[in-house]
Amino acid sequence: MLRRILLTSLLAASATTAFAAPQKYDIDPTHTQVIFSWNHFGFSNPSATLEKFTGDFMLDTADLTKSSISITFPLDGLHTGVPKLDEHMKSPDFFDAAKFPDITFKSTKVEKSGANGLKVTGNLTIHGVTKPATLDVKVNKIGDNPMLKKASAGFDATTTIKRSEFGVDKYVPNVSDEIPVRITFDSHAQ
């Protein structure tokens, strides 16, 4: 009898895990960064950050391929460390932030890639143009955060965007058309 109860309990627990729905995680703004860089007429390789964002991140720890993210980066959070350059990048020469105030990404597919990797494909919208984009993602860690005492997940991701495909083509090719993007991302279960 005890054996049957234990077996039933184990089967119920494994069924719950196997069919667990994705859980909402909050994106940690103090430990998340989006950095992109470009070559400037061959002389230098400056970078900028997108420091503001809002979004929804659903994480399925039992099957990461069932996870999803939808995130918005307001361009008023774009910073290079040089105020005049920030203004120029937000001008109609580049992002035209008055007309197109946000950059957005919404995942459409998550696939496994190696032991600790994922390929996250989605729709990226820049300058009012939406194109498919794929992020190469490394799973840093999924587990309990010792300081917050809650479930947490961290990832690093990279991609390269061809800015002319989004209508942001001022000074191409003298200022890089291909823009490498690096993301480090931390999140916590609600």
C-alpha cells in the first residue's frame, strides 16, 4: 500500500513538472544591459547602450523551447556617454526617435543549440521596419538567487543587425552597416 502511494505521488509530481506552464519572470534592470557598437570611418569603434526597457518574459524551466520574450526599448534610453552624439543618433539621420520612439523584439521560436545554448528567433522592429532576427543565447544560470531568495535566470546573447535593412543607412559604408549587439540579461520569478 505504501509503495502504491509513493508511486502515485511520484507520477503526479513528474506529470506536474512535465506539463508546467511557463512562469512570468521580471527583467532585472540593474543587471541587464544591451550594448551595440559600430565602426566610425575606420577611426574608432564607439558603443551605445539601451538603458530603458519594458517587457514580458515567460520562462519554462522544464522546456526552455516553450519560453518567450517580448521587449520594448524606448530610444529616450539610448546613451553613448556623449550628449551631442545621443542627439544625433536620435535624429532623422539615424533612428528618428520622434517618429519611431521604440525598438521592439518579440520572440517567435526558441530552439536548443548545444549544451548551454539557445537560438531565439523573433521579429525585430527598428525605425518602423520589422524583420526577423536571431539571437545566439548562452544560458548562464537558472536557479535560486542567494540574495533575493527567489528563482532567477540569467542569459547572454549576441546578434548582428544590418542597419540599412531597417532604413537606418546614413553614412553606410563609412559608418558600419553591420552592428554587433551584445546583451546580458537577468530575471527573477514573480
